[in-house]
Amino acid sequence: MARRLPSIYLEGLAATGHVVDARLEECEVPGRVKIVCRLRDGGLVESQCIDERGARRLLFSIKEYIRLSRVIVRGQGA
């Protein structure tokens, strides 16, 4: 079961290297989705249900943070 967090927290976790993967999942309300992130420790966190357009933008940012955190936090190549 994923722990629900505000979407800004998901961005923070990604920016500091704690997220390894992120994806969108549909909600029961049409046109609304949530972002689900898998953490380095194997845990799952998710956002509240938000409109799909905003979630896609947020997912792009989170995936970019994941990529950049490898360079900044982990010291690995991009």
C-alpha cells in the first residue's frame, strides 16, 4: 500500500535521489490520475488524484529530477 503525500513532496524526494521510478495511475474519477513513485528503500508513495494534464507535467518534472539526481546526488553520469 502506497503512502499518500502532497505532490510537492514527491518532487522533493525525486530531487534528493530517493525516487527510482515514477508512473501515472488512473483514479476512480474520470480525467484524474495520481503519480506513484517507487523509492530506493522499496517503498511506494503516491500523490492525491489530480487532473491528468497537470499530472503529466509533474511526472515530467519528477522524471527529470530522477535523472539529475544521479549526477548531483550520486555522482553518476547523465
